[in-house]
Amino acid sequence: MSSISIYETSLTRSIKFWILLILQTPSIFCSIFVLHHMFISRTQRHLLANHVVIVMLIVCFLSVITDLSITLNFLQDGIVHVSSSSFCYFWMYIDYVLYANGMLLMTWASIERHILVFASQYFRLSRQKFYGHYIPIIICLVYPFIFYIYTIFFYPCDQIFDYQQVLCGSPCFKRTTFLLNAYDMFIHSVLPCIIIVAFSFALLIRVVRHKRRIQGQTFSRRKQRRMVVQLLSIACLYIIMNAPPFIVIGIQVFLSKTFAATERNLYLFYLYYFLTLFLPFVCLGSVRHLRSKIVSLLRTMKCHCLVRSSRVAVIHVDRLSIQDHDNDKKVVRKGRHRYERPSKLHADLALKHSRKHEHHQAESRKITYSKFVSNMVQLHNYYRARHSASPLTISQRLNYIAQKYAEYLAATSKFEHSGNRFENESLGENLYMQWISHGKVPVSAREATKSWYDEIELYSFKRPYYSEETGHFTQMVWKSTQKIGIGVALSADEREVYIVANYYPAGNIINPGYFEKNVLPAKY
């Protein structure tokens, strides 16, 4: 009989059972929530940094609804209720496979994030993405399935099941062969943890150093910060949940074989389940505009909750280029207004005053829009002149297209490209969104154009190519572009502003030689 059977009591089982059970349902709902918002957003689905996170969430979700559910059933009475070898093989297999999947995926995520943050040009082509991005993820998923099919089902050893132990005991290969057991422990547990720790700290150090070299480039810092925080938060969870068992195992191997043996079997073994339970909550940070989406979900469920805004105004800025994949969807926030009914005596007077007021507002909006468009075009032409590009001319048709799409974005709180066409050709398109938590959002043509142009610091004129990090800048100064249309719109609560710039002919053409001819170095 194992040490678990000797020291396990109904009290220890009950504590673990209730803690895991209480966390299971919220974790399942959180996984569904995060996966739902990642899948419905085309940009989130296409963002390379999210692919491995999505797969990890699916793996953990499967672990929570299958492996954890069987474990909870075991903890309830301290016995495997389905006392058959086929069930024990299944339980043992999915536990080992899903754990290895999670560790290998996190290991690859730690390595790949360096490429995505600092060398995204290596994933520009479809062939590069397939071999450098998708193939490693597929290997992380398929390899454990093959390895444990052999070691658990076909390895020549006598498997003995103990129905009073979690997982019905351990696979027989771990008892009969030292080399295979050491390989399993090192490749699927120890080495991944070492790589996760090393590459996570290296990423943090590289970001700090890179940030100092690009002071003032808010977009680059913001994009890097999102990807780095996403990875480091998940990496910290993996390290916290895996470090205690490995420390105990190390002490047992090199110092004392009996050190914390009981605690390891009774408690440290279950830290893996906490990892799968907490991962969806950590990944909530990947859901942008989380608060508004939660409020929308509560409204949908008819939960009338009062959400009070902070008194301090916090500005959040996003930008999007013609082929930029860093956009997101955001749920509409419609405010409710209550108006007093005017008395019958003053009804006519109020109506006349209202018409005059509406006419004055319409004229004011028209003047403001014309001035904003003029400023945007002047700033565009100022920057284009620095790069030997001819000035752009305003197209009323493009203005109409851009304005209609800006109003659509403001009405729906979405943030994605339109795919609009002009004269049967695709339009170039830069998007800019600014959000403020309290008050009325400022509308600045200078801020929008400067945020796009500032990406010049990340562009290499010696090696001209398209990059998601520089797509706004290259479209602005694209020499072949001749016409521009501008649209600007505020959301209903005036806390969001959406700016759309359409360009014709479109820039950012990735055919050989186009960037060399159309994106020229600055003259001054």
C-alpha cells in the first residue's frame, strides 16, 4: 500500500474536494468567456501571439472537465468507483498527456514570444508562419499523445492498478525502467520549467533594454507590453505551481529520499489542477476592454449591476494599419437618459428652441469636421514632404466612405478594418481609437497622425519590408498614394473617438521592389 493510502484521511480528502469543486465551475465559465471573445474577434483569432494561448486554454479546459472531474469523484469517497483497467488506463493517459501538452506549449510560448516581440519579420510569409509557428504547436500537441500511447499502453511491463489511489497508481514504466522514467521527468517537467524561467526573465530584460532605445514610441511600448505581460503572467502561474514539487523532488534525489514525501503525495500533486483552474483567470488580461464586456454580459443575463466609473480619467489609445492584426472588438455602451416631459404651455416654445439648437449644433459639427479634416490632410502632407512624396488631395467620395465607417465603429464599438473599395480597388486604411474612462474624449488630429508617423523609429530603410509595427507610417508616406478621405465619430457617451483614414491607391504592397520605391528616407 502506498504512502497516500496510509496518510490520506477523510478530512484531507474533503478539504481538497471542496476547494477544487468550488473553483471548478467559475474556471469553466471563465474559460468559455475568454475563448468566446478570442474566437469571435477576427483579429484575436489571427494574432499569432494568441494562438498558443488559445490552445493552452483548450487543453486546460479539457483537463478541468475530464481529469479534474474524475479526481473529484475519487476524492469524494477515496476510491475509484469505476474499478476497471480500461477506465484506469484512460484516466492515467489523459492526465499525463494533458499535463505534457500544457508544459510543452508554455515552453514554446516562452521561446516564440521573443520572435514575435523583437523579430516579427520572420513570420511575414505564409511558409514562415507554417513552419515556424504552426508546426511547433502541432508537435507540442501530437508528441505527448504518441509518447504516452507507447509508454502507458504498449510498454512491456506488468501494470498493477490500486483503486484507492489517485490515477489508480502510476504507469508501470516509471517503476521498471530508470532511463524512461528519467526521460519523462526531465523532458516533460524539469526542462520545460527551466526554459520557461530562463526565457521569461530574458524577455523581461530585453523589453526593458529595448524600451530605453525607443523612448517616445508609445505604440511599440504598448504592443510589447501587452504581449510581454500576457506571457509573464501565465509563466508566473506555471512557475508557482510547478516549483514546489520540483524543489521537493530535487531534495529527495540529492539529499534525503524521505523529505516531505507525505506532503508531496497529499498536496503538491494537486497543484497541477490549480494551474488548470487559474489559467483562464490569468488569461482574462488578454480580453481587451474587459470591463465593458463583463458589463454587457451582465446586462444580457439581466443582472442589473451598478458599475461606477473611476473619478480619474484614464486614456487608452489603439491604432490599426491596413494590414495590422492588433485590433479588437468592443461592446457598445449605451447610456440611459431621462428627460422631463415639457408642460403643454411651453411645448411650442420648447419645440422652436429645440429646432434652433439642433440647427446650431449641426452647423457647429460641420465646421468642426471640416477643420479636423483639413488638419489631418495638412499633417499628412507635412510628413509626406519629408519623404519626397507628393501631397495628398481630399476626395469627397473617400471622405464619405471614411465617415460612414467611423460612424459605424462608434455605434458598434468595434475596431476592425472595413474592407471598403473605391473604383473597384481596395483602399488603404489606417484606424485610430482613443478611449477615456471619465468625461469627454479629446479629438486631436495631431495625436492620431503623430502616433502613426512615430512608427518610423521601428522601420529599417536599409531592409524595407512590411511590418505590423510600421504599417501606419508606411501607408502615410506611400509615394504612389494620391487621394485621402477622413472620417471621425464619437460614441454615444462621448468617451470614445474613432478616426478613419482611407487612401487611394492603397499602399503597403508587399510585392518585391514596392517598398523601396514608395517609402523613401526622410530628407530632414
